Amino acid sequence: MKLAGKVSKVLYGGDYNPEQWPRDIWKEDMRLLTFAGIDVLTINVFSWAILQPSEDEYNFSVLDDIVETVSKAGMKICFATGTATHPAWMARKYPEVLRVNTDGSKRKFGDRQNSCPSSKIYRMYSGRLAHKIAERYGKLENIIAWHISNEYGGYCYCDNCQHAFREWLKKRYKTMEALNAAWNTAFWGHTYHDWEDIVSPSFLGGEWSRQPRVSGSCQIQSIDYRRFYSDILLDCFLEEAKVLKEITPYIPVTTNFMGTFWDLDYFKWGKHMDFVCWDNYPWPDCPHTRIAMNHALMRGCGGGQPFSLMEQTPSVTNWQPYNSLKRPGIMRLWSYQALAHGSDTVMFFQMRRSRGCCEKFHGAVIDHCGHENTRVFRETAALGDELKKLGDSFIDSRFNSKAAVLYDWDNWWATTLSAGPTQDMNYPEEVYRYYDALAKQNYSVDIIDVDAPFDNYKILFAPVLYMIKPGYAEKLKTFVNKGGTLITTYFSGMTDENDLVTQEGYPGELRELCGIWVEETDALLPGKDNGFVIKKDPFNQNSDKSIIGAWKAELFCDIIHSEGAEIIANYESDFYAGTPALCRNKFGQGQVWYFGARPEQALLDRFTVLICVECGILPVFPAPEGIEATRRVKDGKEFTFVLNHNKTAAEIVIPASSRDLITDKVFTANERYSLPAAGVLILVKN
């Protein structure tokens, strides 16, 4: 089930919390929001305490009035279940619903996402509330989606979670012998003989804090706890979803993701979403390609389907260290960027700015002054007018990327929780370097997980492929053997899914595929680097594209022996100077490239262009620096988004006779055009 079937244009709106305001304000809100072009409101996100003031009492009178108000104004509704924050009476009467911290201390009432997902009390009452909401409001024609809870995350270390963890382990490993083998419990005398002896890894036992990250004595136990906790929170979502689906099978169900968020394996979650949605809150100076990667990741979590931008700020956040305003035009630019990468909605948190508590300085469409005479409101209304004009032109369209980058939460957890070889390993940033090299040169690129099919791709980038899951090496071999190109790196093929190090010689199951043996890995000290020395260009390009020369090699240096792979670059210095640093191996009809060290970005950028050219992949839109271009395809029709992230105008060349959907401006082939700073085009061929 998709959101697209319920909409005829890009949905435009966001979170609306009228329960925080006197009712005489609601009417004015509807006037202002309608004037701004808002057509969808997310309601009831944090209303459980109002809906259920005591254990035996439900009161829907306020919510009834909210629904009536927004419906009369012609608004569509994204209806939340309100279960992200349990009521105070529940915490008082049933303390088991409160989470326990990693140091063993019991939390008090007074925060959101503070409910223990293992609590039967919490699950019973959250399911009951979802049932009552679905029964009461499920027949409304203007409900476009159910929004379960809000921004799931966090951990609990209570006895209930510990018991649930043991049950999860029993399902995963079946026998105590299998668990002991997978966890290598003979190390430090941790062998288990009874499931009841296994505890949740925490600062009370099994884990310790080593800034800037956590590690512990048994990393697979810590990895498994992250897997378990992602699963148990997913169970909470699925329980509410089941209730809603039984009553309203025709209404899609979702919850909001948060990009590269540590706590949850969103690829696993995405398989259970009717559509993926997410909340985009980049830092003010965030590179546009980093934002783009999050959009692509969310698209990938939905299996390539369009996603929904559920939240962004129209102006300013409140929780970053320095909460700078979005400069004029940036809200519009970043909204179109979401559409350019596969969103079918543009939505905000929030509609009206709160008066008190921690989000009182978070931006909103309607500011504290309560009228339309603000810069932010004017920009919001102007974008609303544009989105009306676009209609459903590119709604439910897809991407046709020939390059993909692999992202895997297990690899993130495993490399971060590992005791060594370097605390500077940052898995999302390692992946981003490859995505950035592609995206800033306007190659269409997907982000996929280990379960995704490779059939549509010519190139797969798989940096830091540390953990090789069952069957994945064979899947990669099949891809390469059929003519695919694989690029992988240092710290790959190190362990199996249980974090047990390969006994086949690094990179383990990838050794034959890569045609190398890695004898050792040198972790470079901060500020230190080695070098790639390339004496012969493997691409036979002319001098302006050549990669011949010396380039920085950073972070890690694998000490490599070729086992059939062609040596492209050697190390410049240290005791392993002159040994292989970058290798290429022919395998079947395809090839594998292995970077033994992290290449400086300039080398990676140049390499990416050359490998794409070699594989016959062209950029979406050749353009100067800071110009982003993507392409969505629907019914054979191409929609090329061109966005200027520069602070000044940039001259671009329109390659084919086209029309801009936003302005109706017509361009001739090869026409030069000065795209203003923060300017956007959506081009369709004439």
C-alpha cells in the first residue's frame, strides 16, 4: 500500500498541536494555514494523557473538536496514535513502564520515548488506544495515513528487557552450545550453561564507556543487544499496526525515521512500512550531498519506493549547539531537494510555534506573533503556491540508478563497538565519502542493504564491508562474475555475522574475489598519513583526468599481498613502502577494486568519474560545483531536478529542449542559463 494512491499533488503540511492552544486560536490557524497552501496536518502525536486521563477513563472530546476543525478547513489528516509518551498515571501505578538506564538507575516520568517496549502494561494500553482511535476515526475520508508513535529510539536495561533479550537469543541461536560458539565465550571465562545467566550488556557488566564510543568485553553480545532492541521496538510498532490494519486495512501505516540513526536498523523496519517517512534536520553548514545521502538512504529503506518528508523546520531548530536561521530560499531549496530524491511530500514540524518547554524556540509556519507578516510565512506560502501548480506530475515516480552504495547497520554497530583498531572509524562517514564522490558529480546513485537485488546496477560501492553475512560473498561473486564492478576497502571481510574473525586470511570470504591477502592492518595516528603512488594510469585517460601521482592514504593501511590482482598503487612510506595499496582483480566478466587505505577525497572524486565512464554511466546533468541534479522517471517521462546550492548564481547549460515545471519557462537545446542562488528547475523534455 502506498501513500500515492491517496494524493493528487505533493502533500504540504506537518505537525499541528492545537491542544496546546486556546480554541479561539484554532479558527485563525485554519485561515493562515489555508492561505499558506497547507493541505495535510499530522495530529495527535503527543495526546495520550489528554485522551486517557486515568486508567479507566477515555475522553475524546478535545480530539473530536480538532478533527472537526481541520476537516472543515479541507485538510487531510496524518493521524498519529499518540503513543510516543505514556501518561503520568501509568508511570505512577505501573513503574515497569519506565525504562532503566545503562547504569541501572530507574528513570522517572517526564520525557518522551520513555516507555519500556518489553512492558506488557505499555503494550496493552498502547494497543487499546490505537484500537479506540481506529474505531472512532477510521472511516474519515480525509485520513491519508496512520502515524504510529514518533521517532522510535533509545534503550532500556530493565529486568523485563533482560528476559526478552534471553528469549530473542533462544530464537536466534536455538541452543546454549550454539550461543557459546557464536559469542566465543571461552574468552575471559564467560561460558554460559543456563540462559538465565545471560545479562543485558550495560555499564553494570559487559560494556564500558570509552570516549568517543562504547566498547565492551564481548562485542557480539553488544551487537546482538542492538539487534534485539531494534527488533523489540519494531514489535511495538507492529502490534499497533496490526490493530489499525484489522479495523482500517485501506489506510497506510507508517512512523518517522531519522536518517543515519544508530538505534534502529531502518532497512529491517522499512520492510514493514506501507511507506517510509523521515525527519530531516541537517546542521546549518551541512554539505548538500550529506543531506542527499540521508534522502537516498530513506528511499533505499523503502525498497526504492517514494518516501515522505515528514518533518523539517521552516526556519530554525532548537536543539543544535548553534541554531542558525535558514537563510532566505534555503527552506524552499531543501524542500525541493527532498522531492528531487524521491519524496512525495513536504512537511514541517511545526505549524504553530510552541509557547513553552524545550521546543519553544523551534521554528514554525506561524510564529509567536501569530500572523502572516513574517519572512518564514511568506516563504512557506510561496512554496505552497508552487506545489499546487506541480500537481501529481512526478508523484510515485522512480529512479533508474546504475550505481549503488551499500549501507548496513550491523556493520555500523560492529565497527563502532569493536575494541580497535582505531577510534576514528566512523562507518556512516566512510560510506558518505563514496556517496559524496558520486553525488556531487551528479551521478544517480542508490543506497541499498545486503538484501537488495543487484540486477539493475553496473557498479556497487561497498566500503568497510567488515561483517560478511551468510551467502553475501556468493551474491557479490555472482554480481561481479556477470560483469559488475565492485569497489571495496580496508577493514572488509573481517568477520562473519557473529563478529568472529575469519580464519581464511583477510579479507576472508572476499579473498578470492579481491585476489589479495591482507597480512596486517596499520591504524594511522591522528594527523599522520601514508601515500598512494600510482605510476601507470589504469584507465588510460588523457593527462587532465589521470590518477598518476602521489595521493594521501589515510586512517588505515592494509599490508597486502597480491594473489592474482593487478597492483595499481603502492604505499609511499613506512616499512611497507612499495607494497600494494590499491589493487584491481578481474573476476569472470567483471572486476573488483580494493583500496587498502582511505584515499584522500580528491583521488576518490577522480577515481569515481573514471570508473563510471569505464562502466558507461553518465551523470544526470553535467554542471559546475554546487549544482545538484537528480532524475525521477514516471511512465517513461523523465523529471530532471536541478538545484543551486551555491551562495551565488551559477551558469548552467540546458542539454535538451525542455520546459521548467515550476515557471513554465521553455529552454532550447544547449541554452545557457544563470540559475540563481538557491534556485530550482524541474525540467521535462519538450
